[in-house]
Amino acid sequence: MKRWIVLSLAGVVALGLASQLPGCTASRGGSGAAAAQKVYVKPGEHDTYYAFLSGGHHGNVYVYGMPSCRHITTIPVFTPEPAVGYGVDEESKVMLGGFSWGDAHHPGLSETDGDYDGRWLFINDMPNARIARIDLKDFKTRQIFGPIPNLSAAHACPFPTPNTEYVFAASRFSAPVPNRYVKVEDYAKEFRGIIAGVKVDPKDGTMSMGFEILMPPFNWDLADAGKGPSHGWEFFTCYNSEMGFDSLEVKASQAEMDFVAAVDWRAAQKAVDEGKAKMISGVPVLDPQQVKGIAYLIPVPKSPHGVDVNPSGEYICASGKLQADVSVYSYAKMKAAIDGGKFDGDRMGVPVLKYEDVLEATVPVGLGPLHTQFDDKGNAYTSLFLDSQIAKWKVGPPWQVVDKIDVYYSIGHLMASEGDTRHPTGEYVVALDKLSKDRYLNVGPTHPEAAQLIDLRGPKMELLYDFPTYLEPHYAQMIKAEKLKPITVYPMVENHKPGAIRTAEEARIERKGNRVDVYGLVVRTHFTPDIVRVNEGDDVYFHWTNLEQDDDIAHGFGILWSSCNMQVEPGETKTMRWKAARPGITPFYCSNFCSALHQEMQGYIEVSPRGTPVAAVQRPAPEKTAEVAALLKTE
Amino acid sequence: MHYLTDRFGATERRMIWLAALVLLPVFFFPVLPIWTMKLWAPQYREGLTLTIYTNTIKGDLQNINTLNHYVGMHRITPDDFKEFRYLPQALTFFGLMALIAGLVNRRWVAFLGWLAFSGFAIYMFSDYARWLWSYGHDLDPRAAIKLPEFTPPLIGFSRMANFKVLSMPGPGTVLLGLAWLLGPLAILYEMRAASGRRRPRRAA
């Protein structure tokens, strides 16, 4: 009897404990010292890959070294960066166009023959439908194209074509084209989506408007360029082919099929060149109701997200994020169906192909498949959001998953080394996760994002490293480091800026009305001129030229009691406007530590009361100029 | 038949007191969980918990409901369960019956109480199973993720989408089960004692 009671009590305790078990969870990943060696880069040595991670709603691009996962720098793109004066100096201020925010999602490296050529990095600002070009010679944003007219946000963007002929942008939201007042309830009638092709100048990368195509008002989501046999096509996924305009969570999840749009961009450009486009908001827009042969729709189950073309260009992989499969379409079958005119009706003039006619295979990868990348051995890697895993599968029969690995947690994009080109290197993939939760030291409710570096070289995927990133990488690009040859200083001989000067004798302050131009030099460790006399109410433009040609000797220019600060790199000339609001003395100084006498690198602006006579041209005293000139000679 | 109309033996009566002790406080102190459900997903490796008491459900209800809406499951809200409005009272009532049986010292009262308690337990288990069934079958057809109909486990492990689920009776149910078990135990004990009285054991 007693034994029974004891046993029963033990049972109660055991059950109570069992219900608290964290038991059935997997490990926290990682394999220890062997993995550590694979990410260890000896001090002073360099990584073998550059990784460019989009900064999401931080509006910039993070540069990491791989495999060490070290954050090397952040390139300001759509968001001002006062430390270096991005969005503060006159040139970058104009480029930002009055916006102080962007949501940067998809970096796209320029390509030649479908492989990264290391020239430029394009990235979209989704909400404002802009595309930026970063020059990889100096890692600086050199052009921001847009807001692209008629487009409500550019999510499927930029995804360059194999020779960077085009970058693309497709409207995530739909709106009336041109935008005007209508009732939201008239969505299906009045709203339209837009797919835009933006031309890229092959010499200098300058973007200009190519064409726009009027699409049904679905939510255009992601894109990828065809390559090899499918070169000349760009593919776009969409959701909400139900054309819901409210409660999308429910209404956009009802139809069994949404679509991949296949756009023949050469045919579209030809139609524009032949004058078949209508000008709307100043850009040529093609209407598929009138212009045939430019776009087609391929049905894809269950609200697809990513679309990715395999390295050979034969297959187009789209994942219905609400199902457990990747649908693989054959480009050859698509072409045959189009050439044979086998359509199943159309949506607003865009012919719809038959699912069965184009489908090559469905691969049961797991729950919540989003994006796919590739290696050099014929494998594909698909991120699984719901399962928090990456599934590795064979491209080709029997179309099966061969390996899976856990990631932490809720992976969105993934980035394989050169994994979206014709020749992926197959070395690494980085999981870009949406949640980090408990992975790093707790820094409060605003969690960092999480990323994991995974080795692809063995038969099984191996987790090597886990690192936090600031908000919020979406897509990324990983390129062999040897493909980039950035400069370390701007050669002074190539400085043709109108405000540039080269000698102390040229330093001067010129006045025209109440505009004052200061042409000055910054050199270790002085400003020339370092005394600037202006009148109350003057608009003062400081043009500073950093005459240094030595690595890493940047000078700063910060003015007290203002938002004016910038960094001037060796060989660079930058201009900043400052308003002389009140009479008095305002010091300025070098805000970027430059050398031993950095603290002494300063100057004063003397603002005299309105109307005080000031010379039209001031020059530093001759003995001062001679002093500086002498200094410069000895350097 | 006079077995039922008889009084309790001393040990039997102690067992009745014990049953009353377990059951009586339920209404006044409904502190022990009667069932727990633990759910793990890759991004919830610490697990989400649902703890069912006799009068309410506690735990990560808000989180679980938010997640469930993707697959179109009904919101789990304590107010939906009329059971919570009578379950503690009913259990305390059975405790009261045990107490009365002990006080009036008649087996038939205890026996009636035990029968009613058994019937009630069967009803509650089938009721719980019905709830589970309806949560997994009455899915909103407009849900973003369409799952095949399913029944969450009454007890043990199962997989639901990206979740692993463990369902276990709580200490409350175990105690209730023990209290119920005191019925047959008492009979068993009494039968042994009776046979002992008929054939008194001799010293070996």
C-alpha cells in the first residue's frame, strides 16, 4: 500500500517535470574548434570574399569580410551619415533629393557574361522607388536614380541582367497610373502595377529610363534575370493576384495560383524604340493590351516570394511561401509554349501560360520556402522561413532534398558565394535571419539581426559562425575579394572639381552679394585659410581640398553649433554650405583624427554685423601662405 | 449486498477522508494544472506553454493565438469554456460526497459518489477530446496556410506544421486519478481484510 502511494507520488513528480522539459529541441548549432579554424583570419591578413549586406530600413549597405564575418564598413546610400558628411555636403545632399530615409533591400553586383565584374553595386530603396549605384572603385554612392515615375515602391529591384544592360524595378504596391485621386474600392479598375526597365550605361554605369510596362495590379515581389539560354528575360513573382486592397493577409492568400511574370526586355525596349509606348509622367509606358509579345504570366502555387534562375539558365525556381515545395519551371518549355501560342487566357492583356506546360518539377523542400541560391556542383539551396532551415537539393532528377541545416531563426534571404551568377564558387552560404532572439548578449528589446556562415564545401552543410548585424539585411552579395581593386586615395591629378585648389597661393575667400565662397586646403595639420571673415546673413560655401596623397589621412571639417560636418578624403574636394546667422565668433575644427597635432587643426569664422564692409576677395597673409607653401614642399 | 450497507473499516474510512481531502479544496484553491501542452518550433526552442487549470487556461495564450491564426485555428479564450464554470464546483461536490460518506460512515454513499465521479471523469475526457478535435478541424477556410485537418494530441507527442507538441496531464489530474483510484483500492483492501477475517492466519 505504502509502495503504491510512493510510486504514485513519484509519478506525479515525473509528469510535472516532463511537462517542463525543453527536451525535444535541437542543439544550438556549431561544431567547435574545427569550425573556428575555418573562419579564423590571422591578424593583418585579409578575407577572401567581400559580402555586401543590404541595410534594410537603415538605408545603407554593410560590407563584411568572409569567412571571418568581420564588419569592415558601412556605405551610406539612402540615409544621411553626418560622420562623413553624406547628405550634408552639397553634392550628396542633392543626390539624396530631400529624403532622409530609404529601405534598401536587394544589392545587385554588376555582371559581365553573367558573372560579377566587380564594377558597381546597385541597390533599391523600396518605398521611394529609387535605385542607387555604388562605385566599387571607392565604395561611394555615385548615383541615385528615381523616384521612378508611376511606380509605388520597388521591391523586385534591381536584379541586373547578365551584362548589366538593365536593372529592374517592379511595383510592390499598385496605384493609379498616373497617380490621381480615385476610390480605393475601384482597385481592380483603376490601379495598375508597373515593371520598369532601367538602362545602365556600359561605360560609367549611369542609369537612365528604358521602359515601363503596365501590369495587372498584383503585388510584384521579387525578380531575377535570365541567363544563358534565358538571357533576354527577366522574371518577377507576384502575390495578391486576387487584387485585394484591404486585409491582404487574408484576401491575398486565397487563390491557389499566383504568377511569375516573364518579361522579354529586348522586345520591350524595341517596342519603345518603335514608338509603341505612351508617355505617362514623362516615361514611355507599354500597355500589354496593345503591345504583344513583351510579357507572359506563369502560374505559381500559393503566394510565391523568391524567383531564382539556376546557373545554367535552364530553370526558373519559384517558391510558394505558403506551401512546402519549390516549383521549378523549364525555360525551354516556357519558350515552346509561347512560340506555340498555348495560352490559358490573359490577365489585363498579359497572356497566361498553363502551369503543366511549363512546370519541370516540384521539389518538396520544407515549410515556408522563400529564396534559392546555387553552388558549382549542381545543387540548389532554399531558405525555409517556417522551418528555420536551409534545404540543399539537386537541380535535376530525381529533384530531391539531399541535406538540411538548422539556422537561427526564421531565415529570409540566403546568400551563397557568387551564388546567383553563372559560376557560383560553392564555398559558403550565409543565412540572413529575421529573428535573433537569444543568440547574442541581450541588448534589450531592439534585437540585432542574426546571420550564420555555412560551409558548402563538404558533402554536408556545416555551420561555421554566427554573427549579429544591425537592422536589417535582406538580400546580400558575396564576391571574390580579388575581383575588386578599390583605390586608397583619390589621385590629385584626377581632381577636376570646380572648387578644387592645389596650392596655398590659390587659397581665398570670394564674395558675390551675400554668397561667400571659401576655397581652402586641408593638410596635416592646418586649414588654409584658418580665419574666415564674413557678414551676418551670408551664405558661406566652404570648398575644402584635401591635398594629402597618403593612405587613411582623411580630414574632417566640423563647425560648432551646427549640423555641418564632413570628411574630406585625400585628393578629394567637398563643398559645404553654412549660414552666418548671427554676429560673433564660430570655431571650426578637424573632426576626423588625422595626426599628432590633430587637436591644433582648427580655425575661426568671424561674423561681423550686417553691413560691415568686407573685401570682395580675401587672401591669407603672404607670410602665412609662404609658411604653408613651405610646409607643403617639404612633405 | 450487506457489503454496501455496511460501515467502513478503519483503513477504508481513512481512504475516504483522503479522497475528500483531495477533492474538497479544488473549488477554493484551483492551483494545480490539470493538463499542460508544450509547443516547440525552431524559433521557439524554449517552447510555448498552455496550462489548463480547472477554472482557466494560462500560459503563452496570446502568442499561441497569434501563431494559430496563420492556419485558421480558433482563438483559445478561457471564456469559451463553460466547463470552467462548473468543473471546480463539481470536483468539490464529489469531495463533499466523500466527506458525507465518511461522516455517515456508510459504504453505499461512497460507492454512489465514486460512480458519479467516474461518469463525470469519462464525460470530461471525451469533452476535452472533442475540444481538441474541433480546434484542429474547424479551421477557417480563408487562413493563409491551409493545413490538412488534424487533432492535437490528448496525450503524448505529435508534429503540427513546424511545431512539435507534447501534451501531458498535469499534477491536478494525477491527484484526481489517485483519489478516484482510492475507490477500487478500498474495495480491494476490504476484500483482503474480509478473507483474512474468514481464515484467520495462524502463527507460522
